[in-house]
Amino acid sequence: MSERKAYFVGGGVGSMAAAFFLIRDAGFKGENIKIFEDLSVAGGSCDGNGSVEKGFLCRGGRMLNAPTYECLHAMYADIPSIREPGKSVAQEITDFNKVMKTHANSRVVDKQGCRLDVESMGFSHRDRMQLLALTQADEDKMGTSLISDWFSPEFFQTNFWWMWATTFAFQPWHSAAELKRYMVRFMHEFPRIQTLAGVERTPMNQYDSLVLPLQKWLEARNVAVDFGCTVEEVKVDEANQKLTAKSISYVKGGKKLSVTLNKDDLLFIQNGSMTDSYTLGSWRQPAKFDFSQQKSFKIWDDLASKYPGLGDAKPFIKNPIESVWQSFTVTMKNPALFKAFTDFQMNEPGTGALMTFKDSNWLMSIVIPYQPHFNGQDKDTQVFWGYGLFPNKVGTYVNKPMFDCTGEEIFYELCQHVRIAPELVHDVINIPCIMPYITAQFMPRVRSDRPAPKPENAVNFGFISQFVEIPRDVVFTVEYSVRAAQMAVYGLCDIKKKIPKVSRHDLNPGVLKRTVMKAYQGETGTLWQKQHKKCKCCCFMKLAAVSAAVAGVAYLVKDQI
Ligand SMILES: Cc1cc2nc3c(=O)[nH]c(=O)nc-3n(C[C@H](O)[C@H](O)[C@H](O)COP(=O)(O)OP(=O)(O)OC[C@H]3O[C@@H](n4cnc5c(N)ncnc54)[C@H](O)[C@@H]3O)c2cc1C
Ligand SMILES: *[C@@H]1O[C@H](CO)[C@@H](O)[C@H](O)[C@H]1NC(C)=O
């Protein structure tokens, strides 16, 4: 066992994962690991808390995906479940999803309250060709182009866009390169995007199901998290083009403190947080759109503006109005009201995934999870989560922007879309949450704007978060943070063990075939019936097959991660 110490700026799930890898794979002692966290809880953006009386809250609800969350599943295979002693967390999640299968019966609803048939993607030939062009484009040549640069306006009215955009929170002004990565990484989910059947859920909210078990594992090994500490500066020495972190200055309870790093010590920085500057409202009080207190990007920004090779924070944070959206968490002691929601959705709680109200001005969606969703939630209490992708627009039924709405007003708007009778509405709490940087990681950027988890010129520090560059993987996922953690630790400690690869489902012939069929589904008669369509399709298939083969060879030749 080594006596090296490791420090962390930020206590998100990414940092916690890195602490896990340091102990499991690099021989660090838990007591030599120290995490500085601004908030008073661990887990960062992966949150969930509250009570029956005050209402529960999760700023986000997270979908997982077994075929692509390679590092997350591998890590959680070694973390014991709290809920089911004797099982690992990974096993617990797998078993839960075998029983609670996702199959959305009402993925998209229109303004009449009708469930739309979204089996067909609604593509025109041009849409398909544009989508193909995007998925086959070379990322380095895409630069900072926007999604809207690649498509005609009609594309943004297709069933595909309603579903893909609301499942992953994409906007037309986001990074085309990131959408391309999503299309490729989740290609196996495209053919069943209308039911979201590939979505995996944790049995409870992700704080209780993912963060707590990991935190317990770390605490049992004496890893310390120092809460209420805001790191203000990291001092770095530059010599022979190598960067060495020397000290960390932080503020705790109004006091300025610092730590000096010894020669062998390591530092991990969470460079930026998607939940930075979030604000909460209540039933009577709106949340606030206020990004003036932003701090989680500061250290990165400071370092990157002084030294080369550490990327650039600015493209991600310069325009919060393009990265903001608003979520809300509803808590009720009202089985009849809850049943009205699940009846409308025609799904048992936990099986419906996302339901989107496509004609709502705020573009609202809700997720009704399996109950109970929280430790501490009793049998008479029900909880669900929702969000609006356009909170700056005036509502369809409430005459103001979502930003300015109380929890009550947001719930009223929702009830109109779901056709809930007013007399049913009582014993409800709704907590709104505005997150100015929630899609900051989707803002247009070039590859070099994000540092590697272990920057080449960094001797003893690395970055872990959503703002690092991991070839081919997709941000806005817990997987990305865990993978960044594993790469940073393995890179800095020179560990030779293999990191699970980013799987290439896009090179699987079965996936390709289903993808092409899906893209053509519903086009005046079935794909294989019409002669001339068949011909067009064959061209498309050949094109796709050739591109896949080319990509496959390129992958084998140049990519070895
Ligand atoms: C609304 C929402 C929906 C989501 N949906 C999904 C989903 O469906 N599927 C999925 O896989 N993922 C989803 N995610 C993403 C996932 O939750 C995040 O990617 C992940 O939790 C990020 O973890 P992290 O550790 O990298 O960063 P964070 O959790 O953001 O951690 C950063 C931490 O560092 C702290 N910090 C930063 N700077 C400082 C400083 N200077 N001093 C002290 N502390 C500092 C912050 O307080 C924070 O706790 C969603 C997230 C949200 C919010
Ligand atoms: C719950 O979490 C949110 C977000 O992290 C935080 O602002 C809030 O204070 C927490 N509430 C409680 C009761 O701990």
C-alpha cells in the first residue's frame, strides 16, 4: 500500500468513482483520499433528497442503458447493494429491469390529449440523407457547427426529433458533433426509440441507488469528504512544458485554508458542473434564472487561460440561455390523482419512461417512476419528475414563462395537458428547479476545448466530469463521469488493466439493418413491398454498409482505446 495522497475538487459521482478506482486498482489507502465539496451532500448532479412533509426533489432523473454503460456496470459489479444485501448494485439494477420492463405506451401526446402513433420516424428522403450525412461526418471537420446547420427546418417537426430531442435534451442550436456521437453510440436504441424499451432504470432515485452505495463503500475505507468547501484556486508549476499541481486553496465556513501537495500526491478536478447555479422554487415561489454565482467552471477557466493543453471553458458557459432548462419534482399524498396520471399514460409506474407533450409551449415531458422512488417515502406518498425544454416561453395554458411560474402554476399547466379534473388536485407539492448550465456540455465546441481526463502535459493532476474529451463517448451521462474517472486514475497511476471499450453497436449488422428499416418505416406501404422504394432503400443500405465497413476498418487500424 502506498502512502500517496489524493485530493479532489468536487464530490460528484465522477470523483467518487475515481476514489474507488484509486483504492481498488492503484493501492491507495482510503484515509489518504480527501474530497472537497461545495455542497453539503455527496453525489453532485446525481441527486435526490427530501421528505414526505417538505416534498421530495431530484433535479434530474437518470436513464441508464446496459449495452453502453460499460464502465458504470463494471464498477458497480464490485459495490454491494444497500437495498438487497448479498447482491452487487449492478446485479440489483439488472434484476430490477428484468421485472420492470420499459415500454412507453404514450411516448408523444398532442394538444388534444391524444397519444400519437410514432412508430414511424416521419422522415422525408431528404431527412434521411441529412441524418446519414451527419452520422458519417468526420467530427474534426464538423467544427463548432450547430445541429440546425445539418438539417432543413422540417426535420425538427419529425416524430424522430420530438422523441430524440426530448429523450436526451437536444436543441437545434447544440453541437452537431455531439448529436452525431449520440446517433452512433445509441444506434441500437434508434429502432425502438418510440417505446424507449432499451432504457434501464435504477430501482430508486439515483442518489439512493447509485450514490449512497458508493459513498458507503468509500466511507468504510475511511475516505473523507469535506463538505461546504469551495475550492478557489489550484496553483500549478510549469517546467519543461510539464504542469505540476502544487497547492489547493479553499474556503470553508468563511475561512481561507489551503493544502500543499507533496511530490507524489495527486489532484483530480471536476471541471465544471451541469447543475452549477441551480435554483429551487416551491408551490408558492418560482425558482430563479440566475447564473451570476457560477463557480464550478472557475478553476478550469483560470488554469486553461494560463496553460496550454487544458482546453477552454468559455464555449460551454458563454450563453446560459442556450443551455438552460427547468425540471420539477411532484410529491403527492393523493392516490386518485396519481392514478389519473398513470391511467392517462396507460403504463404502470416505472414502465412508461418519458411522456412528452409535444404541443406544450414549454415542451414538457414527465417520467413516472416505480414507487417508492425515495428512501423515506411511505406507502401513501407518490412522486414523479418532469421537465420543460423551453422554460423562457409563455405557457400554453399559463400566461407566463415557466421561469416565472410557481410550482402550483407549473402543475396547473401540466394538469391541463393531462386533462386532470380540478377537484382531484389537492395534497400536492411541486418543487421547480432552474438549471442554467444543464446542457452546457452540448454547446458547440471543438475537440481541443475539452482537456483529456489526464492531460498529456499534466504530471500529477487530471480532470473528471462532463467537460473532458473521451473519444466517441457521449456526455450528459453518468457513464461519461465514471469512464473519465477510470481514465484519469489509470493514466496518472500508470495502471495497465484494461478499461472497458466504448462498444461499437453501430458496426453490428443487425443494428444497421434495424436502423435502416426504422428510418423507412411507415413510408406509404412497408419498406419491402414497393419496388421503387426497395431500390432506394437498397442504395441506402449499401451506403450504410460500406460506411460501416470503412468505419470498422478505421477503428481497428487507428483506435486502440
Ligand atoms: C436533470 C438531469 C438529468 C440527467 N439525465 C441523465 C440521464 O438520463 N442519464 C445519465 O446517464 N445521466 C443523466 N444526467 C447526468 C448525470 O447525472 C451527470 O452526468 C453526473 O451526475 C455528473 O457527475 P460528475 O461527478 O461528473 O459532475 P457533478 O455531479 O456535476 O459534480 C461536480 C461537483 O463538483 C462540485 N464542485 C465544482 N466545483 C467546485 C469547487 N470549486 N469547489 C468545491 N466543489 C466544487 C460541485 O458542487 C459538484 O458537486 C442528468 C443530470 C441532470 C442534472
Ligand atoms: C436537496 O438537494 C438540493 C440540491 O442538491 C439542495 O439544494 C437542498 O438543500 C437539499 N434539501 C435537503 C432537505 O437536504
